[in-house]
Amino acid sequence: MQTADDGMRLGTTEQPEEPSVIPAAVNTSGPRGTNAAGPSSRFMAWLLGITAGGLVLRMVFTAVARRHQPLGRTTDNRWYFIAGKMLAEGWGFGNPLVWGKQGRYVPSAGHPPVYPVFLGAMSAIGIDTPFGQRLASCVLGAIPVLVLGLTARELAGNRAGLVAAVLAAIYPNLWINDGALVSETPYALLTALFLWAAIRCWRRPTFRRIAWLSLWIGLAALTRSEAILLYPLAIVPLVLRRPGLSRRARLERVGLAALVAILVMGPWVAYNNLGRFQHHVLIVSGSGIAMSYGNCDTTYSGQYLGYWSFTCGLTPFPRTEDETVIDTAARKKATHYIRTHLRAQPKVFGARVGRLFHLYRPRQSISFDSFFERRGLWPSRLALAMYYPMTLLAIGGAVVLWRRRLPISPYVALTITVAIAAAMTFGITRYRAGFDAAAAVLAAVAIDAGLRWCGLVRTRRATRRPAITQPEPAS
């Protein structure tokens, strides 16, 4: 689970044997023509136009609100920015804060590699200023508008696809991140690709589609490490509950997903466990540090309940530059505090998850998002105002999919994943990025279903209206 990104994310009858051609899952209760063919040129023109509009919105916001915003002294955006420069100059994955101040290389796995690699590529082609990389991240952040539109179209037709794209383009909880130089930008994109691949796998679970699905999850885990939970929470139920597959076919697909996961994440894991550090590293070397910032008296009561505090951090640090030694000490400190405060855990976990989903002290979250996360006051207010209707519509969309016997496990898995990430550390808004991307799809499904129902009601009323007949003329 990534926690270093914190500044310090129908049962079926089995076939006796696998058919040579896997039948597509038929949605008999959904809108007619859903996914019957590829997107039309007219649909794609509209979708690309909406995506362009989303890009303009992101760039304008970034130019107005972020152009002159300095990087924090020890914040995530400074870490990512300098890490990209290190990669562009050939230093590899090292501690960017040490390198930036002292010019020395110290091995680091403080954050997963995907976003630093992207920023490194930008630096290598000459986009090497914070503002330039913020704009480049806006381009990256606009792509989910396109992918989420395609995902909703697969689920509920063209109208739902365009509605999802509009929602994703204008939803503040997505575009706020895109100019902040944080990993939630690529994570939202990989979440969108995961959702698109998931419904396509449900339609026809070929080996190629399973491999693509596993690839997107693996890359998401190399962006925010809690995404690794999507393997057991999403792929396994998606394959096991897919009609038309034999037991052997299910096992083969789960095995392929595992193999792709090893191929995608294995090099990063091996790189970090071949002598770079004293202790083993799975994906990041900062999860213990993040845990320590959320487990002390300050965050177990009072105004910071469920949040984080500098006063909770590991002090004194071990006198070493090995991140794994520091992280191990911080994890021991955090787990010791947890064990000695077991009775408080339900309250603290509830507060953390409540903060994440704006069910606990939502007004305070505006202040915290504006000050600590530097998301801006009016964008934070706008994001909170739009969050509640989006989430209610998303719940309705999930019900619609369930009634149509379409898979909701990817959306449930994303919700569980972000909740676990917050429960294990602390609740901050940007940890919800994967859920917010999924909410645009589900909300569009609900809106489309509502419009379809309204049209059906009008049609029925028109057919029930008695015909008006002209009186016969007098003889």
C-alpha cells in the first residue's frame, strides 16, 4: 500500500469444457445496442471535443492558480519534480531532496516510479520547469476524460459515454490534481484504463484482454501502491463470476493476470532488493513513515482526529541515510502506538475514512485541502459542492449496473482500495482520486437511466391518451 504519497491513494453454471470461441456476455436488460459495434465517427468527434474542453479547463486553471505557486520545501511535488530531473540527467532513482541540496546520490524508493519517469521524460525533451511540467501533467490528466467516456459507452451506450466525459472534464476533484505535480494525475488515467479494460474483459475475456487489464493494474500499483489490491479485489471476482468459462479457463486467466503482474512490477521490486537497501522493499520505502504521521495523541482526538500531524512523525530519526532503516523504525513506532490504543481504533478508522469521503468534518476538509494540500480555497469549495451529487448519482449508477447484471466489482474494488489506504494512514481528499474517476462513469450511467425512464414515461402517456375525433356533420 502506498503511503509515502502523503507529503512527509452472477454465479453461473460452469461449462464442462471451454468453448473454442468465448461467447460475449449479453446484456439483455440494458439499453438496446449497447456495445453492439465500435464507436461511430460522430460519437468520437463529440468525445474528442469534450476532451479538448477538459484540457483547456485544466490548463487555464493551472495558468491562473499554479503558474507562480512555488514548490514546497519537503512536499511531494518537489520530490517528484527533482526526481524527474535526476532521471533525465542519468542519476537513476535516488533521494531528490538530498540530491537537490547537496548534489549527492542516495538510493530512494520513497515513491513508486511511474510519475517520476513521466516527469523525467518531460525534462529530457526540454520541459524542465515546474510550470511546464504542470501543463504537461494537464495533458496527461485530460486523457481520462476520453477513456472514461469510452468506458461509460461500453456500459450504457453513446449518451452515457458523452455524459461521463462531460462529468470527468468538469469535476474539480479530478482537475485540481492535474496541475499540482502529484501522482494522482497518472493514477486517475490508469484507473480509467483499468475500468475500460474491465468491462471489455467481461464482454469477451480473451487472454489478450486479461493481459491488458493486468497491465493497467500493475502500472497503477507502480503509481500508487495500494492499487495492488485491485488484483484480488477486481480481477478474481471478475473472472470467477463471468458466465461461459470453465473452471480451467478461469484459472488460466487468473494465472495470466498474475504472470503479467510479475512482469510489470518485478523489475522495480528486484531493483530495490538487490543491495540498494538494508531491508526489503515491495513497492515503496515510506509506508512506515506515513503511518507514523497518523498515529499519535494529536491525530487520535481533537481537530486533527483522522488526519495527520507533524508532531506525530518519527523523532529522533535513526542516524542513517538508508530509507528502509528509517521506515522500519517509523513503522515500529506507529504499530506500538496502535497496539497501546486498540480501543480508539474504531473511532480513528471511522474518522479517517469519514474524512476521505467527506462524511466527517467536511467543512474542515476545505481548510485542510486549501492550506496543507494547497488545492486553493474556491476550488476546494467547488469540489466539495459537486462531490455529494456526483457520489449519490454514482451509487444510483452502481444499482443500475447491478440490476442489468453488469459487473460492479471493479467499482467496489476501487472504493475498498481507497478506503483501506486512508484507514491505514489518514484521510485526505486526493487519496480518493481513483474513486472520483470511477464516480464519473457510474453517475453517467445513472443520468442516462433516468433520461431513458423519463422518455419511456412520456411515450406511455402518449399511447394512453385517447384519440381526438372530429364530430360527424349533421345530415
